[in-house]
Amino acid sequence: MNLIEIAEIYTDIVKAEGSVPEEEYHAKEEMNALRTKYHEMLMAKMREEKIDFSDRFDATHKAFELVRGFHPPSTNP
């Protein structure tokens, strides 16, 4: 997978995680495991591609920037 694909999946998981109800703790645990897996993949790929980030939060911020840059918001007149 390339960096954009990993960033898209990771950001989708982060966004979706907030919509899982608290009482669905098994689903929350699974989402957390997926988020962690893709976050680690994201940071590894960023290191591989020599993209600097200061910490995991910065890596997350950059993932959202990458996805926004790759899919700019549509402008409907």
C-alpha cells in the first residue's frame, strides 16, 4: 500500500470510531486495534518516505493533511 492509501484508511477509521456507541465495547476495541495497526503502518511509511513528524499526534495531523490534499473539497456553485 502507498502512503495515501494508508492515510485514507487511517483517517476513515479515526472518523468512524467516534460514531460507535460506548455500549458497543467490543466494536470499540476492534476499532481501536485497527486504528493502532494503521497508525503504526502510517508512521513506518512516513519514515520510509522521509516525511518528518515530531510525534504520533503530528503524524495523525499530517495524515489528515495528506488526505485533504489528495481529495480537495469540492466546490459546487
